[in-house]
Amino acid sequence: MAIQVGDTIPATTLTEATVEGPRELSTEALFGGKTVVLFGVPGAFTPTCSAKHLPSFLENAAALKAKGVDVIACMAVNDAFVMRAWAKDQGVSEEVVMLADGAAAFTKALGLELDLTARGMGVRCQRFALVAKNGKVTHVGVEQPGAFEVSSGQAILAAI
């Protein structure tokens, strides 16, 4: 079952893509004591993810922070090197934390995996966005296949 409002963020470790290289980051450290917007994409460098999803959070980062969001994080089932290259390509600096879930462990713990094996992409993350306060989910929007309506930066800004 997919994560729901009121659920606690599962405890695991992700890999943060930083300028200095990959860095392990526990979900406890990421979400503990903070208001976090986490959005997941099927893959770095994919069309909707690059043209719409990530840019929507870059465009709304200041407004989200003004509404009390401490961290905006982007996650994909890619490795940290791909996530760093994508961040560089998209002009991401400090406004969005880029997270790799290379083996899809966190994605599966959230119940948001998407099997794209038939399309040559393996197991990926569904397109989604959630808001968590101190590790408790207060809002979640999971897109229907092919849609981009409930997980954009604008949609999350309106939901907060």
C-alpha cells in the first residue's frame, strides 16, 4: 500500500548527490524536526521530469520556503552520479536536495514503485510529491500514469 497522510516516513538511507560526491543521508536526518517536501520522479533526464517536474520546484522554491518548508528534495531510482549530473544540467544549486534511491529500497518502502521493465527501465519511482512534518506525512499526491497534475511545485504550494 502506498504511503498515506498520517504515516511515518520509513527509516532507511538514501544517497545525496553533492558537489563533493555521494553522501549517505538517513531519512531520520532528512525529515527529523523539519518540514520537508519530497518529490519523486521516474528518472533523471526523462522528458516530463526535466521539462516540467524538477523545474516546477525550482520555480517555486522561494515560495515554498516562505510557507515554512525547510527542505525540498528530489528523488529518483538512479545513482548519485546521475542525480548530480542532472542537477548540474538543470541548474540546481542549494534550493533542492538531489537524492538517489539506487536500489529502489526507499521507493518500495513508500509503496510507490513502478515496474517499467517492459520499457527497458527496470523498477522506478512513481511520479509523486509529499509533505512531511517531523517525519509524519501531512500531504501526498501520486500521479496517475502519464499525468502531471498533483505533484508539481505549484500543486504542493497550493496544498500547504
